[in-house]
Amino acid sequence: MTEKDPLLQSIIEGIREKKGKNICTIQLKDMPGAVCDYFVICEGNTPTQVSALAGSIEMTVKKYAGGNPLRIHGQQRAEWIGMDYGSIIVHIFLPGLRSFYNIDSLWEDARLEHIPSAD
């Protein structure tokens, strides 16, 4: 990742902290009609891990980037949690739902970057 956006870096660090898998960023910054600058997409193996990932992201962002999400959706079932940070929207999926919705491929012209997981 060439840019050093503190919010983006904090989100990725929060995902790595709880061993989130298949992390990718989609840069939408210069795309017409985009609702944000980035999508960050990752997955957890169980609803418990999906929930833990959301909590870790929230804590890490608060600590290092000084912000709170505008909205969080999907916490009750913890199968797909969406976190809206204004310029960045985070999607945390169970693997089956991520595959089903396939939002990674919605923007063909956007720059997609795979981020190594912390193993």
C-alpha cells in the first residue's frame, strides 16, 4: 500500500490483531459516484471471530486514528458486519457470505490490493 492513511492503516492493523483473513482494499477515491474512498474487506471463520474483528478495528482506530465509526451494522448475527468510517467502509464477512455477495469484484476499474494476513 503506497499511501499512509492513518485510518486505513489502523483498520488493517485491527484486522491483523484478531487474525482476520483474505484482507483486501479497494480504492474508490477517483471513481465517479463512489460513496467512499476505500472499501476494506476481510473475513473471519466464525461469527465470534467476525464480531471480535469489528471490536478490534473499533479499538485500534480509536487509539491510533482518533475516530469512531459513523455506523455499524450486522453485529447481532455477526455474519457480515459493515462499519462506516465516512471515507472508508469496512466489510467483515463469514467466508460463505463473502463468496456469495462477491463485492470484491463490483468495481472493475478500481484498484484492488490484497494485504497479507498476520499469521
